[in-house]
Amino acid sequence: MIVPDLSRADWRRSKYSGSNGNCVEVGTGAPAVLVRDTKDQAGAVLAFAPDAWRRFAATVKDVSRA
């Protein structure tokens, strides 16, 4: 298993996230796309291969348009 270097990640939230803190942040800059809970930034981080993340994001966009 490859452990990404979290110190180099550039974290961001969706512009559609509300101010209630119930969202996730996506980190880029590592060899993987990283996802973490905004309220628990020191907690667990999920890592996805870039191709898997692109497929996921495309599917979410398609479903939201339906």
C-alpha cells in the first residue's frame, strides 16, 4: 500500500458546501486524490487513484443532472 504525503496536499471544499460543516474536503498534490471530513481534519483520509476519482466525479455529475 502506498501512503500519500498529506503535508503536500492542497485541500479544498466544494463551492456548493454550506456553512454547517457537513462536507468533505478533497486534497490534490499527492499521487492520489485525497478525501477527508471537514470536521475531523486530523482523522482518516481516503485515497483514490486519479482515474477512479474522475469516474466517480463524472458519475455524480451525470446523476445530479437526471
